[in-house]
Amino acid sequence: MPAPVLPAPATTAPVVLLPDAGPLITLAYADALELLFKPGWPVLLVDMVLHEVTRNQTPTSEKLARWAAASKLPVHATQTLRHYQRARKAQAAVRSSNLGELAIQETMTTLALQQPAQTGVFLFEDHKIARASFFVPDNCRKISTRAFLQFLQQQGWLDSAVDIERRAIQAGRNFSALRFPPSP
């Protein structure tokens, strides 16, 4: 399988990692959230994504809330979460599916407009994102959890990408079978 194409780690253009809910959950199941920091890129949490992974009691919600707080990661505020919260407060019908992805889309658009020299790496695990007409600005990339783990292994920052997948699955995660980029 060809190496995932990602920006060079921490030596060229500034890069920021934008994880979606799926990768956060998978890495939490595997007790491997620290892998997000291996490339040396800042990790930026999107408010709606953080809300999605912590709003309900799940096997990983407490772990993710503690990790986000302990890591003191910046959280990017979005109109998506503000709209969701206003609608919930008004007890209006509110869309709840794919809001994390919409908030990441909003964040990437903001990045493209306000910091075009910075590269945003959108880390995802959802089949719909890989196959959908999800707009990715020129200064952003999207990569699956599996491809990110393979990238870390190829860089020598991780002994085994498969071991992380296995740990997540053994802990109860229904890890995506998606291969993105697809194998030739």
C-alpha cells in the first residue's frame, strides 16, 4: 500500500490536526490518544466534535473529557455548536446527525480564509466522509484513522498500526473497515 500523503512533520508549513469524533473514540478505546501528538502538529478540537464525544455517557466519554482538559487543547468555537445549543434551549427540532462534520467543515473554511498558509489535516473515520462530496479546501487534507496510524508507523513513531487497531477492537470498538486512501 502506498504511504499516506501528509504534510511533513513540524518542519515546513505549519500544520494543525483536526480530529473528528470517530478517531477520538477509536484512540480512546485503544488507550492511544497520545498518538495524535506524535507528528508534532498542534491538535485543534472543534467544539461540536468535543460536545459529540462527551455529551452522553459512553465507554469513552469520561476518558475523552479528561484527556481534552488535561491536554489543554484549544477548542475552536463554531456557529454549528452555537446553533445546536440555541435550538436545544428553545426546544426546537434540531438536527443532530453529522454536526461534528459540519463544524469541521466550518473550521476548515475558516482556516482557508484566515490562515491559507496553514495546512489542516482532518482526521476522520466515517465512511460517509470518504465517499461524500465533502469540500476540502486546498490547504486541508483528509485522512482516515487507519491511514494516520500507518503514517505514524512509517515515520517510526509507532511500532504497529495494526496493534492499535487490535487494542481498540478488543476493548469494544467497532473499528471501521474503511481503507482510505484506497489500496491500489
